[in-house]
Amino acid sequence: IKNPADYKFDVIYSGQVAPNPSELLMNGRFDDIVKYGKANYDYVLIDTAPVSLVTDTLLISDSADITMYVVRANYLDKRMLAIPKELYQDNRLKNMAMVVNDVDFTKEYGYGYGYGENHNKGNSFFSKLFGKK
């Protein structure tokens, strides 16, 4: 596909939704595409459906070097965070990272960028979110 504007990347679109996507992911062709991508590009990004909706993400997770779990602030039902919490605790996704987007920094949440004492030393974001230290 022709690159949009001056960006230096290529895109492979998913095409039509197949009646048997899980079977297609397991036939070996997906692994071939990922191997080609890793050999010919600096980065290969694979956008998948949320893990809670389909199992395809877990099927292809072995091909990933890192998994970014993206959530939208003030949109995602906080009860849904139990899913990435369990995946993180069970180490089911490699090098899992969480990205929180659309954060409104004009509101006060109790966190900031200023200097001062840290009363929660040793408690990372993930340890607070997932109960790990």
C-alpha cells in the first residue's frame, strides 16, 4: 500500500473478516508475516481486538516482544481492568505495558509533576493497579 504523506511505514490491512479467524492464525502464515516484518522493519505493530472480546490476541501473543494494553481514561469501565490485571499476574502476555490515553490533565487526580516527598516509595503504578510490588 502506498505510504500516506511523508511517513516511512507500510500497512497491511486485515481485509474481510473470515468465518474462522482463529484457524487462520494457527496455520503458520501469520508467523511467516511476523518473521518477514521483523527481518525487514525496525518495528512491527499489530493492532488486535481487546483480549476480553476474542481469543485471537492470546493466540498471536507468542509472536510479540511486548504487549501494550491501551485504555482510555474516563471511558473504560474500571471493572474491566480485572482482565489485564489477571493477564499480568499470570504472565500470559509478554512484557505487558499499560498505556492510558485521553487523560485530562486539567483535572486534579492527586498526582502531579512537581517535586516533593514521595509517601509511597516502592509502589509503582503497576503495583498499585495490580497489587504487585
